[in-house]
Amino acid sequence: MISVGVVLSGCFKLDDNLYNAEKIDGYQLDDFDGEQDFVLDDSYDVPSHLINIFSLNSQMASESTPTTIYAVYIGDVNRIKTDTVIMYCHGNKSHMDFYWQRAKLLANVREKNNYGVLMIDYRGFGMSEGKSSEEGMYTDVNTGLNWLYQNELTNDRLIMYGFSLGTAPACELAANTRNMVPSKLILEAPFASAEVVVQDASVLAMPASFVTSLQIDNAEEIKKINQPFLWIHGTTDKKNSFNTHGQVVYDNYKGSYKESIIVQGAGHSDVQVIYGFQKYCKDVDSFIKK
């Protein structure tokens, strides 16, 4: 929790503390032995020939040259044109190794190695070059979507999944048409807006502009989305409050269909553990098949 005194002092800038990126020289994936939210057993392993690590050129409108970002695709690249693919937008911590177990779990929803999963490291994270920013994050995720488009994925087989910070690009790109428009949207532990983050932290109704230049507003973007929407949240989330963040986003959605997975007693990062991996996979798959 950000203290009131720190916020009022003007010394704290949310922008500087939002991206907890870590630079690395290479990805370890299953061999990663650093901090992780959970580690799956061997039944969720992905064969090496279905793990593809590669780089992409991501260029914001304000950039004169592209920025190199890194991605991992779980699945057979040659089958993207016929597979259902989940674009997984990770949170604000470390790099893709930290989120590898989550991506693997999604690849094994319904049955082993069933769905394709694309995950990228936003600029500044992992091996991705550049400096982290809101515009950069949206551009980087869209670059990943363009790669799927170039590999002949169609909109009806694209699922957008955002976790925590990743709910911002997932919402933004689902709400505002680009080359690809997802058929369904899944948000896990979403935050409502930068404004609510500041107010929750300071316990004061101060303008978010006092401590951040971020324009992220999932609570407003969700109003533009008509695709089926699944909200996943733990009731004791101390980072993105269930009531002031997730519930607001869910209530603001007025599209074609919505459902929720509310996990009693779960915090920000242990929803899958508390809920159970098999039940999580079953319910996510049920939503995707609707």
C-alpha cells in the first residue's frame, strides 16, 4: 500500500513504480528457479517442439525505428490458421519466465496442448529492448496480434486474456479495432483505472494526474466491448481490490454475455492454486466454448 504521506509529498510517481521489469540474458522457462506464483506438475509439460521463442519488431507511432521485443508461442506455428489461440498479457513483474507456468496452464485447458498461447515481454521486460510505457505496452501487444494475423489466425479463434497490468492492453485492444478483434475477453484481477489505484493508495479523492501520467481506464474501455467477457478475481486481493477494481469493471460491461469466477479467500496471485488447476481449466474452457 502506498502511504498517504508519500503520495502527498509529490515524491512518488506511479509511472516509475508500475513496471517492475527485470532484464535477463536468456529465457529459462521450465528451468527457471526464481520466484513464481506456482509450479505445475509434469502432467502440464509442453514438448520442446511446441515451444517457440522469437523476437518481433515493435514500433510506436512516435518512434523512428522499431524496438525489439521477445515472445513465446506455445503450439505448432503451422497450425495457427486452424487453432484457437489465447493472447496472454502478463502482469507488471519480472519477465516471461515468471509467468511461464500460467501460460502453460492455459495451453492445457480442455486437454493437453489444446490451445495455442502467445505471450510477449513488453518493452523493458526480460530480453525486450526499450523503456516501459503505456503506449509501448499497447503497441507491443498489438505487434503480437499482428504476428498471429500474419500467420492466418482469424478473429473468431482469438481469445484475449489479461492478468493484472495485462488487463490494460487486453481491454484497450479488445475495445479499439486493429487488425485483430478477439472473439472473447478474459480479465483476471483487473484494475479499474489509474485514478482508482491512486485513490485506493492515498485514501483521498485526489486527481490521478498528481502522481501519474497514465491514462489506463479499464472501467471505461469495458463499456465499448460487446464480446463475451469472463471476470476472474480473488475476494481478498490486496493489490487490485475485488470491490473497487474488479467489480466496477464487471458492472460496467454491458455487452452480449458475461460471467465471473469469484474465488473466495484468494489474493492477487493465487487464484489458480486456491480454485484448483483442474477446475480453473474446466471453467475457462467452458467459457471459451460458449
